[in-house]
Amino acid sequence: MITEPSHLDNPISEGLNNRVAGEPVQAAITYEKIPTHIYADAKDASRAVAREIADLIREKQGAGKPCVLGLATGSSPKTVYAELIRIHREEGLSFRNVVTFNLDEYYPMEPDSLQSYVRFMKEQLFDHVDIPEGNYNIPDGTVRVDKVADFCRAYEARIESYGGLDFQLLGIGGNGHIGFNEPGSLINSHTRLMMLDHSTRAAASMDFGSLARTPRKAITMGVASILAAKRVVLLAWGERKAPVIRGAVEGTVTEHNPASYLQTHPNALFVIDEAAASELTRMKTPWLVDQVVWDNKMIKKAVTHLSLTLGKPILKLTDRDYNDNGVSDLLAQYGQAYDINIDVFNQLQHTITGWPGGKPNADDTNRPERALPAQKRCLIFSPHPDDDIISMGGTFQRLADQGHEVHVAYQTSGNIAVADDEALRFADYVVDFNDKFGIDSPEATRIFRDAAAFLRTKKDSEMDTDEVRYIKGLIRKGEAKSTCRFVGIPVDNAHFLNMPFYETGKVEKKPLSEEDIKVVMNLIEEVKPHQIYAAGDLADPHGTHKVCLDAIIEAVRRLKHKNFMKDCWVWLYRGAWAEWDIHEIEMAVPMSPDQVMRKRLGIFKHQSQKDGVVYQGTDSREFWQRAEERNRATAGLYDRLGLAEYEAMEAFVRWKF
């Protein structure tokens, strides 16, 4: 059985002054209707789940029985499968007695397609362990439509022939689906053909290249089939899953959130990371669950939450407001509301600065950044070639305008996010340009002609050739240079790292390697920055931001003994997917309406990412729209708390290494 974890060290948690993790599970039983274990990160959680599965396999082996596992696909279980492979290789765990049944498969779907779950399971698990080929079962995406119902009945009968599932592993969709049981699925539903919800297809479109290419149907085990398993463990990672996790764990049982049906299971467990747990009561308002340590971070969290919940500026909160809303303990320890209000108000006021690089010749006692050195070397790490301008374009512009030496490190090429027709247009242009002006470059002409020929006949299941990926990377590189010129920094200060983990040609990336870390370390040593800006946006659905941040954190840790690093501060920004909670923000850079418009024009330099992004996810807004709405929302929070009203704000948290 998985034991309740203690809070583990985590770089981001450390950088946020130890964000509160899980209190004891029993303290939250008033709110949580499903046992829920919260881990510092997905790796720790996955190890625990994999260990439970491994122990179950060995227990069944000892009894001479098969171990019947229900398995899931998607991003959530990958780390569990990786750990199971490690246990197999390093600890001798055999899968000879394991029989598996997968939850679902797209329909129609050929088993050798890049997006098929047959291929996924082989690549992620089956090809790396000793499970007999006949022991794994996956719904057949090629069965004739008039035979689907018969196939589904036979699938369930085969599960029953083994005595049912001993263990069912689940992920959860952004709309609460388990398997492909979309909202509206009934608790008594069985294996069947299911129409996919639009949000599910939009989330999956990154794997298929576009929404139009994404299947509309899938064969899925039903809710009743899942609930029949003897043990069910659901995994969830990241902030994007936080709202639906709260609904499933603390809400009512409803067909609108199929994961909530697990409240009726006698042996179900949710295993989630801190980000996915962020909306649970014990994380969001822990003082309502149990006693808390009223340190400065917790006081800011409670007071800002109280202010926003009541719709009252901080300086108008009263003793009664505190007492009537579960914060009386704070008053008991620190006195009247008046004093607490002023302290928190002043702390928030001191986060606001129009000088992100520090204000020269000014008292910096209450400023988020140092005044000296007056002219700093600033290194902005951008996971994709547009995250710099999307996430911190106003700050980027301020740093350049205020005379700092600004460098931008584009960590990945971003090539898979360029549409095929955009690449084809570019390839045709180069060939026509060379022909028109008599430029004789046989190798270049061959590359672009071959790429164009491939793109004209490319099938949905085909990966881009090296030449096509190169062309797509050139497009993103040119757009990034254009942004740098627009902001006003030399193009020589744009560094294209092309980190190896990204260059797979697929959404699925390679693990972070020593080579990736060295690339980042070498640039930091070259620039010797006084400021590093990095993407702390772990809600990125593609996972690239997380890998890029891991590389920076490891590079900084290895270099922190260097003399130049003693005067280097690391600021974390967030991207188009989420924002820091108001109590976490340590530097807020305001923008005027003109500055907001200038940032928008900078984002427009990335033409390949406008008018229909390849990997847009469930959010149909363009990136400039997401950024503006997020920046205005941050400014709106400061306004609602009673501080100055600005058009927009970009927010940062300092990571103290």
C-alpha cells in the first residue's frame, strides 16, 4: 500500500519559501471524500505507485496467480512505467505472470500509428519488460464499426475470465474524464464506443497536429468496469488538473465529473503532486482544516484570500471579518486586524516596481531588486522562441530601455509548433528566391526541394524529416531575432541553445541529459549574469517548460560556488498558462496601456504562432490574448486588494538557490 508522504524538498517549493504541502490526510476528512496523497513532485509520487504495483506482482507470483492490471495512457502514467522498467532491470521484477487490459483506444486507429495506444504501451512499457506478448490487451481501433459492440462485450468477458482487475491505474482529463468516459457518462456504463468531448479532442490535438486530424471517437472501458477493479489509483500532475481534482475529491458525485464516481469505491486513492492539489481546501486555505504555523508567507496567503473572498480592500478588513471567516487564530497571535492589514498591505506595495533591474541611486531597502550594480547583465531563458515576449515582454522592454545588457537564451528550437503549410511556404520561397537571383547552392536547393516534396505528400502518421524540422526551426529562429530587434537588443545577444532533449520530431521528448545541462551552464558562465529570468510555469501542457527549468536549476546549483554567482538573482516568471498566486508574488512590474500594446506587437513578430497555433491545447485564445488577459487580471487583483490601479502587471517570484 502507498503510505502518506511527508513534504519532500522541491526547488520550486524552496523558491516560494516552502509552499505548504499536505497536512495529515485525516485532518481534511471533512472536505476530502477520497483518500488523497500529495507528493512534492510527480517523480516521488510515481515511485510510490510503481512500488505498490511491483509488490502486488510479487505477491501474486508467490501465490502462483496472474496479476491482472488495468493500465492507462497519456502523460500521467509515463513516470510510473519508467520506474517499473527500472525495477525490472535493476531489481529483477518479472512480468511473466502479468496480464494487462488498457482502458481505451482511439477509433478508428491503426496499431502502428504514431498516436495509437498500442504503440504507446509498447514504447513506454511492454518492449522493455518480459511480459509475454499474448498477455497484454488493448482495445482494437481497427474493428469494423458493426462489430464494435461484440468486441466490447468480449473485452469485458476476457477481464472476467481472469477474475477481474486486481489494480486499475487511471489518469484524469481536464473535464474529469477517466478512461474516455466523458462528462455525462453513467455510473453503470460498460465498455463501449464513445464520442469524445471537444475539450478532450483539443487537448489531444497536440499529438495529431491539429484538431481536424484528431479522432472524434474512442473505445473505452466504462465507469462500472473501472469501479469493478479491486484497487484503483488515480494520478494527476500539474496546475491544470487542480480544479477538476478539487471537484472529484471534495465535490458531489456527479456525471459532470466522472472521476467523482471514485468516491463510491471502497479502495480508491488519488496520488497527486502539489500543483494538482493546489485547489484542495487543505492547500488553498489550510487554516480551515487544522492549526497552521502563522509565518509571514501564511499570513499573506490568509489576508489576501480573506480580502478577495469578501470583496473588501485589505485596509478595510475588520476583526469581525477575521473571526467570522476562520482566521481568528491569526488575531489571537498577532493582535488587531488594523496592524496585520497595514503590514500585509505594505509588503504588497513593496513588490511593485517599474525598475525590474533595480533603480539606480535609490534606496533599495523596500524594493524587490538591488540598486547596484546600476547596469546589470540580464539573462532571460525562454523555453520556446516566444516565451520571453509572451510571458515577460513588458519587463524585457523595461530592462532594455533602462540600459541593462540583456541576453535571451532560446532553450529549444520550437520546430514542432510550426504548421506544415507554413514550412512549405518558406521552403518554396527559398527555392524561388535562389532561382530568381541565380544563387547556385545545390545542397541548399536539394534540402528545400526535398522538404517541399515531403510536405506535399506527408501523411498524418509520418514524422517530419530532418530537413523539415530544420526549416521549421529556421522559421522560429527568425521570428525570435525579429522580436529582439523590436525590443532593442543586439541580435548577437540572442542565444539559440537547441537543447538536445527537445529534438525528437515528436511531442514526446527525451529525458533531460547531461548534455542539456552543460549547454545551459556554458551560457551562464559566458554571460556571468546579475539576473537570470526563467520560466517557472509548470502548467505548460507540453512539459517543455518543466524540463527547461530543471536544466536551469541544476546548472545554477553546479555553478553557485563561482564568484559571479554570488551576485546573481534568479527570478521566475510564468507563461500563458497560469500566474503566480497573489501572496507568492515578490516583484510586480506594471504596464501602461501603451506598453501593453507594444508587448502585443512584439508577440506578433512570431507570425507562425498566430491564427491557429499547432499545439494550442484547450484554450482557443491566441497567445497575445492569453498574456494580456492574465496581465490585466494580475493588475486587477492588486486593485481589488486596495493598491494602485494599473492597466496590467507581469509577476515574478525569486528563487533563492
